[in-house]
Amino acid sequence: MIGVDLFWWIMGTGLIIYVMTGGADYGGGVWDLLARGKEQARERRMIEAAIGPIWEVNHIWVIFIIVTMFSVFPKAFAAICIALHIPISLVVVGMILRGACFTFRGYGLQPGATAKRWGMIFAWASLITPIFLGMTLAATSSGEIRLVDGEVTSGYFSGWLSPFAVCTGVLTLVIFSLTAAVYLLHEVEPDMVQRFRDRAFKAQIVVLVLLAIVYGLAHRDAPIFAEQLDNSALIWPLRFFIVLAVGAVFWSLKNKHDDLARMAVVAQVAGVVLGWGLAMDRYLVIPDLTIDNAGAHQETLEAMAPVFIAGAVLLVPALFMLFRVFKSKSKEA
Amino acid sequence: MDDLFSARAQMGLSLAFHILFGIAGMAMPLMMAIAETVWLRTGNQIYLELAKRWSKGTAILFAVGAVSGTALSFELGLLWPGFMKYAGPVIGTPFSLEGFAFFFEAIFLGIYLYGWNKISPKMHCLAGYLVAFFGLASGTIVIAVNAWMNTPAGFTTVAGTNEIATIDVWGAVFNPAFPTQAMHSGLGAYCAVAFAVLGIHCFGLLREKNNAFHLAAAKIAFGMALVATPLQMLSGDISARHVGEYQPAKLAAMEGLYKTQKGAPLALGGIPIDDEERMIGAIHIPKALSFLQTGDADAEIKGLDAFPEEDRPNTFWVHLAFQLMVACGSAMMGLVSLGAFLWWRGKRFPTQRWFLKAALLVHPLGLVAVEAGWCVTELGRQPWVIYNIMRTEDAVTPMPGLWVPCLFFTALYVFLGITVLILLNNHVFHSPSVVAVERSK
């Protein structure tokens, strides 16, 4: 029997993939922004070459999540779009500017100074968008968005401006930057690798500090969320898994095992997003909307499941091919 | 500005903006793949250069299309949560199919743009055709959603209400208007882009008569226009009949037909005055509308008076947009016929200056027709967002102050639009490779 749980997991999987792929493209923009010194132009070119062929594909995961949400959980989609109109609009503006200006820089045929201006907008948009994205997600966890008879009653500023939400936004940004730095170990020229190892190492420290802060703030600003996190049956295995992954990231960065670092960072990020999902515990907007009361129609679920299965069967080899063409021999290239 | 108007303006602008990039994403990949095929077959370097140059323009257009399309998927909820809450489960499947098609489109475009030296030329060319195929697929499927808004199908309602009881997802996808609308907008995309590209390269030929690069480009673009334009005229006829059958209020507004009548005339031009329920300045061809719609010159056609006043679209804009679309289409058909005749008689692509100038004059009309046609279908459905089911005013978000995002997005899209024009201009005229191509020949 096809049920709403399947789609909860599909959306979760989509989110994990988006964070691991599309997220890293934002992170690339952050490192572009932070590029300093004599080598900054070369550094930016390497980042651009790494992002160029794949960012549009990676970006589609966010559309995938949105479409799944409004098809399967339309009441939650409508409520989120009303209550979080402002931060979502800012995310959208950021996404537009990031993608458009990245392309304008690369394909502009313009003098260096003009291209540089596009690069600045791209980089700043890459920095700001993940923060609003994280704030939006945190707001759904906060418990502050309330509905009565299906109508949002908590206004347009609930949930996304709390310290918990803002810190989650910054955490999102730093996680994206961490994954980008680790992925770039495989993409930049050999003389730059150590620089990115150091950056990843520092980003990882910031991630840990922010995780601790967000965890603490959640108990104050998002109590239901925090309680569900602590009481989840899988919380201890997950904590163990994340600690292991975090340790592996540190160790492999220190000992220059770049392949292991990539695997470990993917595991760590997946673990964190999974933890968020566990704490949401079938809620789409805490405390009024769950996957059971968000307006799913059984007929829709049954029609969409085969579409997703067929789509995935075709998509996986195509994605594999894309990444193989561009990511396999990058060191020799 | 009241909030409903702001929401409609923002959505309309976002769609009007995105549609141009969407159609470019459908038609440009086909042209660059054709150019690459010619290169593979003949070894003529000019066509390789052409494929590369077009692919760079496509990269810009596709990226802006991708981000503006993402914005739309959010705006559906940000501006019309009432609509999405109701319709999401019914139309979600075509949206997710479109999402998958878009995935493949982006994957193969990535391979095409960045894979020149990474895969074999044949595979590379195949990737180009796959981009074109999935571009067409995603464009077609997303039209299914718009067609569903015009002719909602695939669900039953609880007796006496509009509340959805059961859903037949595939019945919703294959709603009555889907085939005609998909055909008309798909062909419209190829026509519009072919003419736009043709005009640009005819301008190039006006400046440099023997530039082999511009000549090759103009030939391919003209070929596409030659195939698509006559088919589009045919599909326009089929579409108008379909609209008459399923959306009679829209047809009445398109024609400015206020009174239900037998042997209805066809109005050419003219300005509808809604308050007085009459047209001024129109040329009426007696019985032509009845004949075109039904094949019977005396058939009865419903006028706007058949619908309660609160259910009528804005005749002024719908009629004007329809006339504009038809006029543009006619001009394009005229140019493509003329060009085909000249080509046939002269045995070579017509490079007479007057013809090139005519092509330059006509070249933006396809894009105008696409926008006008889209206005016809959207404004002609008003006041409904889902025809006869949900009014637009009932779908809008309760969020106040919508003029703020409306103005902001307007400014953003104007800025992006101007930038894209400047960058494309750079690619067409300021690339040094044009000279290199001429020398290499």
C-alpha cells in the first residue's frame, strides 16, 4: 500500500541530495567571495569550472521537493507559502541572482571589471540564500506557525526570526561551505589543495560549534522539535554515526585522505539532515500539520509513485553519466 | 494597487519573462544540434562554429530560464496558495513529470556545453538532440497544467460543492485542451525562436553580405520557420475551434462578439467598448466566424451576453491580444512564403537586401505573438483561475502589501532582461571568431 510515509521519505531523500549537491554549489560561491590574494582570479576560475556543468542539475532538486510537496501535501505547501512568504521570497531572489549572475560572468564576453561585478553578485547571493533557506526550514520546526481551520493565524513573521532560526540559517550556510571545500579538494589544482583542506577544517569547527548552539536554542525556541529529537528511537545510533563521520572528516583532512574526507562529509551532512527529519517526526509544520492531515489524496499518491520510480530508474544512470564525464578525471585534466 | 492586482501583475510578469527563456530552451538546442549534424556530415567548420556560438547563447538563456522557472514554482504558492491547496494533488503529476524532463534537459545541456572535448563528437551531437527532446517534453507537459486550468478534468467533486472527492490524475493530464494547446504553444516556440534567430543573422548579412557564418545560421533558422509556421497556422485554426467548443466566453472575448447570433461575422481589428457592448473600427466579414468555427456559415455562436457579467473576461485586452497574435502570425507566414519562393526561384538562400530587411522587420513578431497568445489564453479565462471552478480572487494569498514583491520582481526581471540582451548582442556581433570563420573558409 502506497502511503504518505513513502513521500515523506522521498522528500527527505530529495532534501539530502539537494544539500549534498546544490548546497555545495552555494558553498562554492562562498569560497569565491572569500578568495583573497594574488591567486584569487585563478581560484575563482577553478571554482567556476567545478560548478559550471552541474549546478543547474543540482538546483532542480529544490524544484523536485517543492513539486512533491504541493502535489502530496498541498495544505502544508499553502500554509508554508503564506506564513513564510517573506523568507521564501528572499530565497527565490537569491536563487535567481545567484544562477543568473554566475552565467553572466561565465558567458558574458565582457571586460574583466564587468565580469567581476557579476561575480560579486553571484558570490553574495550564494552567501545569503542558504541563510534564508535555513531560516525557512527552522521556522517549520519552531512550533510558532499556527493554523486554525486550515488558515494561518500566526502572521508573517512567526518562527523565522528567532535566534534558533537565524543560527540554523548560518549553520546551513557553513555546512554548504564545508561540503564545497571538501569537494573542491578533487577539483582545484594541486597547489591549492592544502588551502582548501585548511578551510574545510576551520569550517568543520564552526559547524560543530553552531550545531551545539542550534541544539541548545532548539530547546528554548522550538521545544516540540527538541523533545522529538531527544526522544527519537534512532537518536543514539544517529549521534554515534554523526560523531564517527565528524571524526573521520577531521582525521582525513589532517592526514590528506581526500577521498575519505569526501565520503565522510557526505555522511555527516546526510546524518544532520536525517536528524532534522527524525526530529520533525512526520510533522510538516509543527504543531498543526503532519503528513496525515496535509491534504494528501490516495489517488495522487498511487499515480505519482510509479512516476517517481520510473523517473529515478532513468535519472540515476543519467546523473551518474554527468558526474562521470565531469568529475572523474578532473585531477588529470 | 490592490493585492489581487499586484499578485496578478507579478505572476503575469514572471510568466511573460519565463516564457521567452522557456521557448528558447526548446528551440535553440534543436538548431545547434542541426548545425552540429551538418558539421559532422560535411566537415564544414562554419557549422561547428555556429553550433558553439549558439550553444553559448543557449547557456545564458537556459540559466535565466531555469532560475525564473524555479521562481515560478515558488510563486504558485507564494501568490496563489488557494489555487495550489485545491489543485496541487490534481496537477502535481504533470509538474513532477515536467521536473524529471527538466532534469534530463539540464543533464544533457551540461554535457553539451562543457563536454566538447570529453566525449566523442557523435555522442556530443546526440546530447544536443536529447536537450531538444527533453526541452520539448518539459514544455509540453507544463502546458498540460495550463490547459487543465482552462478545461479542468480528471476529478469528481462532492455533490453540491467544489470540494474534490476523487482524482484521476491521468484524466487531468490529458484534459480536453491539452492536445491543441500543447501543439499551438510548441509550434509557437519554434516559430518565434526561428524568426528571432533568422532576424539576427539577416542583420549580420546586411552588414557583411558574404559572411558564410551568418548565411549558414540564417539557412537553418529559415528552415525551422518554414516547417513550423504553416503548421502553426493550421494549429491556430484547430485551437480556435476548440476554444469555441470548450471555452465559449474566451472565444467571444477574442472576437469581440457581444451578442449571441447565427451567422456571426469575423471581426478584423477594431476596439471593443465593453460599456456599450460594441466594437468600433472593426472590419466585419459576414458569417466568417460561424463558418470558421463550425463549417456552417449560419451556425449560432455564443456572444458575451450568454454569460453573466461577473463571469466575462476583459474583452478589450483579450480581443486586442488576439488580433495582435493573428497579425504577427500572418506577417510571419507572409515572410516565410516569400522567402521560400525566392529560395526556390533563385536556387539559393535569398540575400537580396530588401528581403533581409523584411526579415529583420518581422523577426521579433514571433516573440510578440507568443506573449500575445499567452495573454489571450490567460486573460480570456478570467475571472477564473480554474475555469468555472475557482475564481482568481479566491486563490490569492492573504499576505498584505503585495505591491512590494511585485515592484521588486518587476525591477529584477527588467534588469535581467536588459542584461541578457546586452550579452546576447556581445555574442552575436562582437566575437572575433566571425572573422576567423570567414578566413578559414
